[in-house]
Amino acid sequence: MKLLQEKIQAEGIVLSDQVLKVDSFLNHQIDPQLMLAIGKEFVSRFAQDQITKVLTIESSGIAPAIMTAMLLNVPLLFARKQKSLTLQNNVYVEQVHSFTKQVTNEITVSKKFLEEGDKVLIIDDFLAHGEAAFGLAKIVRQAGAEVAGIGIVIEKSFQNGRAKLDDAGFRVESLARIKSLTDGQVRFVEDSAV
Ligand code: 5GP
């Protein structure tokens, strides 16, 4: 997605060869017009899939996911990162390790809001090692629902998450695909500016 690539080039900060900071439009301050354009792009890619629910993880997935859900006219559900909920039996729980933050979170979704027969579109801000996406997909499967696809705003294609999701048979649609972050430069996978 060209608009997103331009925004990343203009405002993204390369923190290391592994980590990109985009706090001016996605991870702290949010650009609503860009989020709307992102929502439209996800909808154009998943319009034929009879999605019944959009699922993301708090907090940075919520902005692109709410736009997508609004345009698809379905609810948005977000997984929470609250550890204290695990003693309850009315939630689905999965472990998600964050390589960027070096912590393992338990993510939870209330059983009330996901059910067998749901066709779920998973959305997240970044794809790195695939931990968050796999955790969300496992929750969908715990509910007996179906993962219709996974929509990613920024994929770091040089990390292994994309390959793992492809190998597991998921349909992944990433709006910006980053080939490398070396030398302080963002380089995109060549054919990704559609
Ligand atoms: P994964 O679970 O695929 O390993 O990592 C994805 C999650 O980690 C995303 O939800 C995002 O919050 C965070 N993340 C991973 N890499 C980056 C990065 O380069 N920049 C930012 N801002 N977040 C990242």
C-alpha cells in the first residue's frame, strides 16, 4: 500500500536492524485518515470472505481493526493482556511471547464474544515472529470458529512470522512488507506497493 509506505519512509524511526518505531501515526499518536485508508484496503482484500468478526490485540491493533470492522459492518473484538483473568473459566487464554519486549503475556478473550460458526479476520499492527497472530488464531480455534485470514499493517518480512503463518496455511495480507532495516534505512519488498 503506497500511502502507508510513504508514511513509513517519512515518519518511521529505525531503532535497530530489528525494530521500527511508528509512534507518530500508529503506536502512540494515531492518524485517523491513514487508519481509514488501511481499513478500506483490508476490506477490499477480504470483502468476499463473509467475515462475521474482526479480532485484534490491545492496544495498537485496535485503530486499524476498528476501521476495518466498521466498513465490514461487524463487531471488533480485542484480546486483552490481563494476567489476573486466568483464574476465571469464562475466557479463552493463550501465551504470547514478545521478542521486542522480552516478556510473555497471557492474552484472553471472553467466551461470550466468539462462537462456533464465526468467520474471523485477525488484524494486527506488526508481524515479526508471528507470536501474536498465532495466539489469536489459537483462540479462534478454541472457540470452534474459523480464521478467514490475517491482515497485517506492517510486516517485517526478514523475520520468520510470515513464513510460519504461510506454512500453517493461513491467508496473510500485509499492507507494507519490509525487506530490511539495516543501515538505518527502511527497504520494502519490491512488489508490495500496490
Ligand atoms: P510477533 O508477535 O509477530 O513476534 O510481534 C508482533 C507484535 O510485536 C506486534 O503486536 C507489535 O506490537 C510488536 N512488534 C514487533 N515488532 C515491532 C516493531 O518493529 N515495531 C513495533 N512498534 N512493534 C513491534
